[in-house]
Amino acid sequence: MKILIVGGTSFVGRHIVEEAVVKGHDVTLFNRGKSNPDLFSELSRITGDRRLDAHKLENEKWDAVIDTSAYTPSDLIPVLDHVSTDHYTFISTISVYDDFSEGPVAEGATMHKGMEGDTVTGETYGPLKVTCEETVKEYFPHNALIIRPGIVAGAHDPTDRFTYWALKLNESGEVLIPGGRSRKVQWIDAKDLAAFTVLNVENRTNGTFNLTANPVTMEELVKTLASDEAVPVWADDRILLDAGVKPFEFPLWIPVSADHPEGFILADNTKAKETGWAPHGLAETAEAVREWKKGTSSNDLKTGISEEQRNKIQSLIKIDR
């Protein structure tokens, strides 16, 4: 297939490009050439800003377009107005959902009200993606694939959220573990996301899919990833909140509440698995991350709590005992 990938040299897009190339597709990249500009130098490239230079797409037609880098309608509409294709894939997010109080959300769950604008924050990210989804379906009502990933894990992840646990639990010494042992967490391996995307582009699938790994308990995550030298120290929600830790400040942690009874945001992956797709297991994803980060300490990552917070938590644990 002749595939145009918008973005393609950062995290998620990079994995999708690699998968498409392995599958033998004729891939062209459209991006500004700022992130990893030397990556995929063997591929065709149209250099330009998606908002200002989408007219550069007018002279060709693609069998499919995979859009990995639209966060607002202003990112999206110029491309939709100028591109010619038989199928459009949009990478969205499970953050489009507005209610996680009943457990893992399925594709038909309620969503945020869409919004316009260009300012992407924690509060606007989901609503803006809702509007993007609606816009794609207006342009491609019968040939649009909408993919809603959870937190993405894997090599080249710029957020370090899953990476933190893959490294931290592989080190020696005490490791603070947030929340209860039975609370569930979830992510999606970037390679799984890429494989599902390319396969369903090949099949010209029309529809919307959550894409997440099977959830595991935090205790299972610790047991699977911890080295013999790691000493898990559990800190419950009350201690973390008393220490001033905010949601997600500790990677993969939200305090249990009526809005988030699992202590996390979880999505139902049944629909994706019904297509025959199967996600990688926890250990395999972690091993790939460790290989990518070989020689790196968890202290070098950009996520995790501060030393001050860590000391406060440890003192509260001692008092609690």
C-alpha cells in the first residue's frame, strides 16, 4: 500500500513507520523535519508544517493516511482539506472518556464535550481529541479508523511513565510502591499499537477501538518486574496524599476515589481482541524498555517523586508502623 504517515519520527509514529516498512508498504512521511530529522532517511518525505503546508499534499493520492500528531482541530483540518486518500487513521486517546467511575470504559462510554482551541493542557487534551475524532468522521464517514490508546510504553517513550517502573524495580534497595496491592494498572506496548494500526489499515477497517494491554494488579507488576535486590515498600493513598503527592506524580498512580475506584484510568480492550489481536505481556514490554535504556538509572528519568516527597513518605510510613 501507498501510505502517508503524518508525523512518524517521534514515539508512537516511529513505531508505526517501522511496522509499515517491515510489512513492505510504500511509506511517505509528512512532518516538519525537527524531531529526529535523520531518521528514516531512505523513505520519501514531504517537509512542512501540517497547519501551514498541507497544500503540499495535493499532488498525490495515498491508499491510506495514518495521522499520529494531531492534538487540535487546527492541526487536523488543513490536512483533511488537502489530502486525497481512501482511508484515514487517527490516533486518539482514552482521555476522550469523561467517566471512569464504573470501571473499565468501552468504546460506547460517555465522552467529554468536544471543544475548539489551540491550548493543550491536562483539562483540554481529552475534549480537543473528541473534536478531532468527530472531524475525521465528518470527512471520512465510512473509511475512518479511530484508535484510542491508553498510556503508551516502549522504546523512545518521552514520558518515562512505564519506563520508571521497568528500571526502578530492576535496581537494588527500597522501592516505594504507591497505593494498594490490588489496584489495577494498564498501558499499551508501542509495538502492539503499531501492529494493530498497520494491520487494520491494510484491512481498511472502519470503526473505533480502545487499545490497551490487559490490566494487572500493582502487586503483579511488582512481582513480575522486581529484581532479587529490590525491596518493595508499600505506601497507601492516605500516606501519599499526606505527603503532598498529586495524581500521576507517582507514575501510574491516582488515589482511589468515587471517580477513580480502580486507582487508575482503565479501558476495556475486548473489541480490539475480538479482531484476533493480542497484546504483549508485562515482562516482554519491560524487557524491551530496559534494553533501550541500558546503562540508565531510574534517577535519570524525567518522572517520579522528588527527594523531599520521598523522605516525607518514608517518615509517614515509619510513624504508621
